[in-house]
Amino acid sequence: MHDHDALTERLTAAMQAGAQQARAMHKALGLPIVVWRDGRPVWVDAETLQPVPEPKPPAPRR
């Protein structure tokens, strides 16, 4: 794997983990969250959010 591919994977994992944490926090606090749906931002009530799985740890550096 190229260094660029490893960096892309780590950045993608970090962004996904951040999104999961934000979703979990909004759900826990009962606050709506904005999601991208059908090409536009949409407010979603916290009650309708699905449970958030634990984020995967980022791949180790090489």
C-alpha cells in the first residue's frame, strides 16, 4: 500500500469516528442534528436516530 492510501484510510476513519461521536452526543442530549439527504441538509430529531456503534480505532501508523 502506498503512503497516500494509508493516510487516506486514517483520515477517513477519523472523520467517521468524529461523525459517530457527534451523532451519539446529539442523541444522548436529545438535540436534533443536520444530515445530508437527497442533496441538501435536513434536520433530524434525536429520537429518530439509530443507536450509534462504537467507532473502530484508526489503523496503526507504519
